[in-house]
Amino acid sequence: MENDPLVFDVNIAKEKPNSYRKVKNQADCPFCEVDQLSNIYRQKGDMIWLRNKYPTLRDTLQTVLIESSDHQGDLTTYSQQQNRELLRFSLECFNLLRSEGKYRSILWYKNFGPQSGGSLVHPHMQIVGLKKQDGYHYVSERNFQGITLFDDRNVEVNIAQYPIQGYVEFNVNLHNNQGLDVWADWIQTCAKYLLNVLSNGRCDSYNLFFYPRQKEAICAKLIARFSASPYFVGYKLSQVDNDEKLVIEAEQLKQFYQKQQV
Ligand SMILES: [Zn+2]
């Protein structure tokens, strides 16, 4: 059971309209047509949490959290306040599903950009309940650790020394809910850094994953996405930069954060 893959159900998937995957322009975007949405669980301003209309994975509950009414929006373009509200709201939704106790594990993540594995441009997160699998089976505490560049006000930020995939993964660790705003600001800063500074701006995609830890503690992990390395694809071997490089990157990210705060 532990090593079983998630099953993509072709029978459900074929009901999904073609345009869903091929949405190129805003006119065809299902998340822009708010009055057409159904099975809404919660709504706050233009943030909407709802059941995924076209679930494709067997033995799961797939839900979608629309972040904004702005089709081109992203963590990197929201105001500081908007980003903080989004992270608070999505954490509430995630915790609500956890409190139902119906799922063996619950995943919460988002994709951004062409290399991220997402199918729709419109900014959204996914919260997915797995009935049978432990989604965290391959993830361990040391994946959340690394070279620390910030440790204050209930938040610790590091560059992973034991990344899940590699190369570059930023961990934004929240110790408890008192640090929520600082945590949100750091997630936003890391996303901006990935798209604008890392590799001289060559990175156009990222994933953001949230891993619940003890009590209120949670790790938000931003992974810079490039084509996946064959070492990972073929052998599950992750790669990481050498420590000297990680230290330089950590210092740059710290300076970038300080500039954003001015
Ligand atoms: Zn849209």
C-alpha cells in the first residue's frame, strides 16, 4: 500500500472538456466565470474554495481554491495584505478538511508557470484528501531543514540541504499561528526571489507545498522548477548545490527580503 501510485482515472478524466486543458485565453477560463461555479464550500471576498469539477484521481477528494478574480494574478503580484489574507484563508480551509477526519492524509499545494505541472493559468491552490494513501510517506523532517537565513517572530527560513527533488528549495517554517503574517510575507518574498533573482531570472515556474508538522507548525516549501533531472526521474536521487553556493544564495535572499521591507 505504501508504495502504491495515485491512480489517474481515465473514465473520469474523459468527461473533462478539452478546453479545460487547453485554456489559452481568459475568455475560456472556468475560474473567471464565477456565476457558473458550483459546489462552493467557502468564500471570502474573491477567494473561493470549491470542489474540483473534474476530479481525476481515484479514492480522493479534489478541491480547488481560487485565489483571486485576477486571471493573471500570482503570489508575486498580490499586495502584502492580499497575500496575507490568502494564506490565512487557505490555511483555514486546509484545517477544516483535516478536522473532518475522513482522510488518511491531505495535500495542499499550488503550481505556477509552464514547468510547474499545472493546467490552468488562473491562480489557484489545490487541497486534496487522500482516502487510502499517506501522501507524506516519502517526506521527512530533514527535508524541511537547511541553511537558516531568518529565525524570528515564530518563523524560520532556510535553503534546503536535503531537498525532496532539488536543486533549489526554500523552506518557510511556521512554528505557531502567531507568526502567520511574517510567514506569509516570507512565502511571497521567496516566490518573488525565485522568479526574479534566482539563476538571473531564468526560472519561470515554481511549486509551493505545505507540510503540516507538530501542532500548528507547518512548512511551506517553494521549489524552483526547471526540467526535472534524470537522477530524480530515474533513480529518485535529489540533487543540491554545494554548501558554499547555498550560503551565497541564502545571503542574497536575506538581502532581497530586507529590501522588500523598506
Ligand atoms: Zn481566469
